[in-house]
Amino acid sequence: QSWSRGMSYCLHSESHLDTGPIYVRENGKLHVVNRGAGGVQNVTPKARPFSLFSRSFSVELCMNREDDRARRQRTDHFIFTYTKEGNLRYSAKSLFSLVLGYISDNVDHIDSLIGFPEQIAEKLFSAAEARQKFTEPVTGLRALQKFTEAYGSLVLCSLCLRNRYLVISEKLEEIKSFRELTCLDLSCCKLGDEHELLEHLTKEALSSVKRLLLKDNSLSDAGLRRMTAPVRVLKKGLENLLVLDLSCNPKITDVGIGYLLSFKKLNCLDISGTGLKDVDAVIKRLQMQIGLVHSKVPLKEFDHSNCKTEGWAEQTVLQWEQAVMEAMKPQDNLRSRVATLRFYGKTHRIEEVVKCTLVEPETKASGNLQFYKENVQNSHLPLKKEVAGSHELKNNKKRALAEQETERTSKQKHLCLTVEDWDLLNTY
């Protein structure tokens, strides 16, 4: 009776809906409910095609677009390819690839990579770089520091930031995190004497720098004094410097060149376009005290083609530059405002990207002031016989060694123990 009441309720309620036939099993037999007759028939159901959805049924796939990371985690463990017939085919990724992707997504949470195999670390760095993890403001710096602390020059051994002052200003802390750089090109960045990056050059983290290009950076004697103070007094800092470019800095005078005499390992020096008063005296002083000979032809060490960004983070630096360029694009909307100001005769300051040419007009006027050492000159100057063939240079070099010994005791206190130098030391 209860079954019949329930069945009658099911039949008579919401009769306007076409629910189809209803089957009931009772006492081991299958019964079909005939809604037209309103009763139950003990018949065997006829075989007919069963359709799950009606013809007017439609499905809309809705995804939470805010949770891209969760969606990526659901699909990252598959590799989708197409067969020759055009069918979609997928295969599972290896466990190594899955773990590598997971760690790269959370690379900023790594405690330390010291002692970790560098072969695996390079793949991890590339995976994080592909996800642009190092471009993020805070987490990117923290992740980059973990790699530079553990692998040093493998992350980046050479860095070229020529004409990239905006990248320096936006990613200064990231640039300062690089260690064991051997080549650094900061040409045409207009840094000045007080820039934080120039102060960072004197730190122990960059004592490995051998090539330093500071062309056209608005440097003066004060900047050179500050940059060379650790070398002159503490014998630290840029003591391994081999190539130095200070061209196109007209505020550098004869006094500033005197600070460079502490770079005993210096092999090549470019001071073209500086504000020297007595050029002959400077040439003679450089030759006598550190053995640098004036070159009559341009040296290939200063053609700015040897310094390039090299290392794991090469693409990371490019990503930084692209991000800076993307941030500058909205400035195109200001063209109408600039045109309006010009129409009404008002001046408007337009900031342009600093451009640097390899040969400045002031350099041509003052002449080529590039120097090299004869004993290591074969890789720097193509015309060795013309410059190094005279006996006068050899005799001058012998006299320079003798005079250097006599002047060392008298000038050492003056160069290393001045009051200004002690004031500088207190700032480090």
C-alpha cells in the first residue's frame, strides 16, 4: 500500500513533465509504469535507444579566470601534441618536470641553494625565468639572491648596461645582487659621482671585476677619489682591474688621474675626452708609475663590442628592459598635450633616452688618449712594432722603475694617509 501511494503520488504530481517510463523491481520482477493508463503493467520493457540529453540541451564551460595558478597545475602535468591525422594526443610529463615546475613556481620560498648541483640549478633557473619570476618586485629579488649567493659568476659573469639608465634605476637592488662579475659596462648612463651603484663598485662583491667601462657618466675627480679609496688605503675593492674606460668625462682633471695610479694591474686605460690641463705630464706620469704607454691608434679593447651580458640571467636582463619599455608606452598619450603647449608658446620638458656614440666630438678635439702595457700588448694593439720598436721607450721604462723606488717612500704617505682618505674610510 505504501508503495502504491508513493507511486500514485509520483504519477499525479507534476504530471506536466515528461519524465519517461518508470521501472520498479518487486519480488524479483521488473514492472514498468504506464502513465497513460495510470497503472502498472507486468511487461518486459522494449529496447529503444536511450538519449541522455535532448536536442536543445547545451553546455557552457565556466572557469574561474582569477585562479590561473590552480588551472595551470591541473594541465601542466600533460604534454599536448597532434598526430599526423590531426587528432589531439596527450602524454604525462616526467616526475622531474613536474617537480621542477612546482619549485620554480615557489622559487622565492627556497631557503638556500648552496651545495646544490649546478646542472639542476641551471634548469631550475631557466624554468623560473620562463615564468618571469625574477621580474616580480619583491619575490624576484629574493629568488635571485638565492642563486647569486650559491653560484656567483655562473648566474652572470658579464653585464652590459650601456644606455640603460632606466633599467639601473628600476632594478638597482637586483643588479647589486650579482657577484663575481668580471666585466661591467655602464657607459652613457649619466650616473654622476653620488650614484649608489658606483659606491657598490668598491664593495668586496665586485672585487672580481677586470673590465670596467664608465664612459660618459658625468664623473669628476671626487668620484674617482671615492672609487679608488679602498684600493689606495685598504688594498681592497677594484684591485684586480685590468681595463678601465673613463672617456667623455670632461670633469676629470689631472688630479683625478693621480688616483688611478693605485691600479697597479691596469693594462688598458682610456681617458679621451677628459678635462686634462697638462696632457704631456699625464702621459709621462702614467708611463713612469704604472707602465702604461700612450697608443697612437685606437685600441680594440674600447670598441664596446667585447662586453656583453653573459650567464644564466641573460634573458632576465632582457625581461627587465622590456618591462621598462612597456612602462614607457603610455607616454605616447601625452603627444596631444605637448602639441597644445607648443601651440601656446609654452615650454615643455621632454625626457629622451640617452644615446651614446662610440666617438664623441670632444674626444676628437682632445685627441686619442688610450694607454696600454707593452708586455701584454699583443692582444690589444694591432700595430705593435710601430709603437714598441723605439729604444727611447725602453730607456724611459728603466728610468721609471728607478724613479718609482725613490718616490715611493715620499709619496706613499701623501697618497694613503691624507685626512680626506680617512674620512672616506669611515663611510665604508
